[in-house]
Amino acid sequence: MNSTLKNKILKNIIVGINKNTTIMSLCVKNKISYSTFKRWLSEDKVFAELYSEKTKEVEIEFNHELISVSKQKLLEKVNEGNLIAIKYALDNMYIPFNKNLPEIKKVLIENIINKISILELESDVFNQLLEVLKYIDNSPINE
């Protein structure tokens, strides 16, 4: 095979890579075997680098799309009142409406602890309130 044809095929492969294609389909389309593709990939460093960059781009694009569709479907289930979806969303999703939320939550919880300690509650009631705050904070509270 002459180098002009090989370069054309290599370009077609790089251009043809997207989330809906396989290497085998690109090989068939360009009338080369998979073993030829693998050999060129190992012998041609420029092609190997272009191939690697393009597949990474496609993978990132695919992952963004998958996450977007998954979030949309989860939101649909939450809006339908699906308790499993609601619990999953609450347990696993973090909505970054405020970068300082963990610090704000910590300060609020510390203020609540200080206020309930003034109330002279029985120790078991105080400890139950601390357990509720630990659950809300989702991390240990230093007593």
C-alpha cells in the first residue's frame, strides 16, 4: 500500500472516531484489517498520539452526555415522587449552590450545640440531639 493511501486511511480513521463507531467498523469502511490497524497504531507514533487524543475526547464527550441523561432521568423520577430516586439523590448528589456550604453548616451546627447546652437538658435528651446533628452533618461532631 502506498503512503498516500495509508495516510488517507489514517485520517479517515481519526475523523471517523465518535461515540457511535467501533474500530472494527472503521477498519471495514476503510478496507483494512484490524491487525493492520493495530500494526499502524504501534508503528506510527503520530497516528498513535492522534488516536489517543481523539478517543479521550470522545470518551469525555460520552461521559458528559451519559451523566446529563442520567441526571435528567433521575430528576424525572424524583418529580414523580419515586422514594428510591429521592433517597438516592439526597444521599449521592451535591448541588454546589454555595462553595462554602460545609463551613456554613459546621458553624450553624456548632451554634445549635452551644444553644442547647445552655438549656440544661437531661443528658440523654442532649445526647439524642447531638445524634440528630451528627446525622444532619453526616460527620462526627467534636464534643
